[in-house]
Amino acid sequence: MKRTLAFAIALAVAATALPALAADAKASPYAARGTCAGYPKVDLRTPAGWCVALLADASAGLRFPRRVLEVAPGRYWLIDMGSWDPGRGRLLEFALQARPATPAATIAFTVLADKLDRPLGLARGPDGKIWIGEAGRISRVGIGAVGAPVKLEPVIDGLAASGAHPLKEIAFGANGRLYFNLGSATDACRDDAGKHPVPCPEIDGPAPRAAVWEATLGPAPTFALQGMRPFARGLRNSVALASVPGPDVLLQGENSIDYGEEAVPPEELNVLRDGVHYGWPYCTGAQTPARGYEGRFDCKQTEAPARLWPAHAAPLQMLAVPAGAASPFAGQLVVAWHGYRAGGHRIVGQALDAKGRPQGALTVWVGGWTAQKGVRPLGAPTGIAVDSAGRLLIVEDRHKTLLMLARETP
């Protein structure tokens, strides 16, 4: 407790030397009802013995938060994309006490870096540094003194950053392998005339989009980039990637083609394998021909999903928590479903077997996230992180909030 409090004080002192975050004067979208782990409690459905706390909102200066990561016990970094305009992103830092003395509506943030270009990916690399995926590049940065500004070191630059899906999610596998998303430029590969070409030019050739790429890093201590190549194709937008430790399996949550209907097409959970095609734009779901490609492509040539998820669930981040972790989420794949339709706006978990494959029924960790005036907005979970205290941190981009799922305490 003393160490945590000392860290919080150090962060507050460091923050005074940096520009303060511009606060939004709008009221919080959530109404506090009691406390959760010492912070204001919000009205969401959780398993028995759990609750959801509101840690921060626009009043603390959040604009468009997308990812969060614990970089040291009680010390966290947060990616705030700012907006969809280039160059508005920031890397922020904050601290959490094990249990605050008095409930506070917000926590304080420090700006570590700004003018980032649509940042999303945030992960710890094999070099111990924190890696960040911007729209056109992937960089890394060491964890310095509390609250000290940082300078990003680009490792991969010049990545395609145009079109509908410019964001770069990142995940690390074994043996110095880095995987990243290179999303499709379009929704369904329609050309200017509204036609669906076969083959789709986005996934053809040596530098495809709608793909997950693999970069190979050299040995310690430099972990220099040695090369990169397409790993798996036919993946519309892989902003949900998770590497399963142990079996070294790479999982992908597919954001499928955007049909107007509520119930189709389903989202997918895919087990990615080297050189395999997963269907986009020709197929959706369980190898079903996509609209415009009926009779023009054999979907049996593609890999079937490991699981189907509700249409428009919009998986925006996945975490594969190691089976041996001292955490209530150990051995699970935890997923943020961002979608605003019936199948979305919740946090779910699913057990992984010894081979890193999903098994059994889904657990809804946070649900009941429907809009209720004066109580809560429609949920928009975008990024998640499990911390060393066994809590689940959640960011919502649309509502500019940082939430936390924690054990209820007397």
C-alpha cells in the first residue's frame, strides 16, 4: 500500500510539469450508485460478487480512448486516439490505488506523448518495451520515470493507412514474432461502379491488405526488425488479435462485412494459420458466399471459423489470459464486443483448452449495457486489460470513459 501511494504521489508531482488535459464540461454519461472497490459504482450487470466502477470520463480530459495497459503494478498507460483525424492521438499515464481513501469521480492523467497518428495497438514486447501501433507505423518505447515524456522509436514504417480500416492492432507470438493488422480499405471490395471484382485486388499480390502480417524480430538486446510478410489473408479488419501463451496459437476476431440487417452476417473467431485464406470478401461466417460473390467463388477453399459470434458484435480487442495466471480470468479469452446492435455492447469470456482453442459456453462478464436515461449509455467497450490485482479495466471510445470490473468488497 505504501508503494502504491508513493507512486500515486510521484505521478501527481510529474503531472504538474506537463500541460494539463483539456477537460470536457459535459456531465458523465453514467450515474454513480454507491461504490465499487472504493470508486463510484455504475449500474451494469456482472456475475455475483463483482461490480463496475467509473474511474474517469471526459471531465478528466479523455477524448477517444481505445486501449489501456498496466506497465508496472498500479501504473497504467492509455491510448487516446483523439479522433479519426490524423495526428490527434496521445499516450497517457495514470495510477490506481488499491483502494482510495475516498471515492473520486475521476483520476488524473499525464500526457507522455502527443500528435500520434490514429494510434490503437498497445502491447508489451519481448524486449520489455511497450509497442504502439499507429495508422502507418509500429513503434516501441521504454518505460521511463513516472510521468516523464517519452519519444517513440519507429520499428516498421510506411504501412498502408488509407481507406476504411487504417488501424494497427499488434500481438506478440513466440520466438520474436510480431503480428499486426493490415485492414481492408473497403467494406466488401466493391469498385467505383459498385461491382465485386474477382479476384479482389486488395488481397491479391505480394502486399495484400485484409491480412494479418508477421514481422520477425532479431535476438536480444536489439530485437531489430529482420523482415515481414503476409501471414493470413481474407481478414477484413483484425483489430482483435490475441496470442495464446503456451501453445503459441494466434486468434483473430473478425469484424464481418456490414450488412444492413440485424442478424447477418455473423462475426467470427478464427484460429490463424500460416498461408491460409479466411474468406473476405468472398465469404462470411461458416463458408457462406458473401453478397455479390454468389456462384463466383468456392468458399470451401477458405478456412472455416472456430466459432461464430452474433452479427455486428464488433470484437475490438481480445486478451488471452495465461492459464497459470493468478487471475479470475486465467485460461480465458476475454473479448470486448463494441457493437451497438443487439449482439454487441458487452464483455465476454470463453475458456481455452490446452491447444489454445475455445471451448464451452460464453461467460458475460459485463452485460445489461443498454441505454437508460439518467443511469447509463448504450455500452461501447473498445479496449480491455487485466491488471496485476485481478481487475479488468475497460475503455469506451464513444463515451470517453475508463471503467473497471472488480470484486465487490464490504
